[in-house]
Amino acid sequence: MSPGRSVGLEHLSLYAEPVPAFVAAAAAGGADTVCLSVNHPGVTDAQLRPEVLAQLDVSNVSVVMGDGFLLRHGGALGDLERQLDLIIEFGGHMANTCAFEPDENVRRDPRLIQDLLGEFCRSARAADVDVLIEFTPLSHVPTLAAAVELIEQIDEPNLKILVDTLHLARAGEGPADIAKVDPALFAYCQLSDGPGLSRGLTAYMDEAVFDRALPGTGEFPLEQVLAALPRDIVISAEVPLRTLEQSGVSPEERARRALEASRQVLNRAF
């Protein structure tokens, strides 16, 4: 990874905007890749997709990953495969899965989604798509350690780990934990920042979805995290900025700030 390399932009950063506006803002901020949510109406609506594809072409931005592949106990493989078709249509070659479970009273158990994830990996491999597993305390795969164990159990070559720096911190893990893992298991990093300590589940949920800190402005050891990850990993800013949005800051400016802050962190890390 060379200094000054463009960082991608995650869809969650500007989720409320029409997808073409999101793509245009990402390009204006210097991103050459984006992630698209397979649950966003601008992606799922067949009548809207041509406009998104046209904006991607005009902006010279490529889709690297599809986000929002939700793993549910007892869920159907067909639902995931339909979403896979969507991201393939946009040219994406990674599918990010998460076994979301926001109820803190439910015991976390990766085995509940292990079979479904294994089936999806095999289906995605036939389409030459890598599958990512995003760990978070808000899911049945709550930690990096749990993600590693799950990958070892499933044993599919196209299953990799996505590291979201917010979730890594909220799981109580950090650079030392990353260093213990085979580097070949990491494929993607979503970059954001925040306070070192969480203020509880409700605050964590709100932070994750709506209002994160710009990279380099919080307390996460971002430079050390990036230095512990493989140099060729995909880096993408996931920084929803509700406070700035409510104060009237434009989508283009919010994207620019998120991307520029991320590049500065990257340059310091390498």
C-alpha cells in the first residue's frame, strides 16, 4: 500500500443520499472504490440501477464490495443468492456478511449461522466472489477470535475477515489480537474512530449506524491496527456523520472530510 493511495467510501457514510449522489460525492472526495448496500432501495430497485451504473461509469468509481448480507438462524440461502446477483451486476467481487443480533440478552453462538455461511461461501465461490465475515458484539460472531474460529470450522478458501475498527474496539480487541492471526485471513478494513470506552449498547448502536468520529480524531489505535494488517488489504472509510449532516454540511464535504482524514491516518501508519 503506497502513501497517498485513495481510500474507498462505505455506503453507510452517506446512506440517506440517493445512490448516484453517494457515488458522485465519493468520487469528488478522491475515492476510486465504493461499497454498496444490497438492502438500499437505490440498489434493489431495478428501475433505479441503470442510473447508479451510469454514475459509476461517469465518476470512474468501481464497486468493490456489497454490504448487508444478513445471516439469520434458519435463514434461506436463496435470499443471499439474490443479493449476490445484485452486487455482481455492479461489478463487486466481495460480499460482506454479518450475523446481526442486537439483543444483548441473547447468547452469542456462531454455530447458529455456520452451515448457512458455509453454503453461501460455496455459492459465491462459483461466481468468483469472496465472502467476508464482519465480527461485532452486536452479532453472533462477537469478536475477531470468534471470526477466526468460525473460518477454521467452515474451511472455505473464499471466506475472509472484515475488520471494522469500531467493532474491533468495542469487542475489546486491538492490534495485538490482529497480529496473532494469519494475515491471509484479512481482506478488508472499514475505518472510523471514536471514544476508547463504549457508553453501553444503545450508544454503541447509535454510534455504529449514525455518528462515528473521523479517523484520527478519536481514541482508537488506528495507525497500529493498520500496521498490523496486510499492506494490500482494502481500506474504506465508514464514517456516518449525523452531527455534520444536521448542521448543514453537504454530502460532498462530509465525504471529503472522511476520506481525507482516512488518508492522513494511512500515511502515518505506513
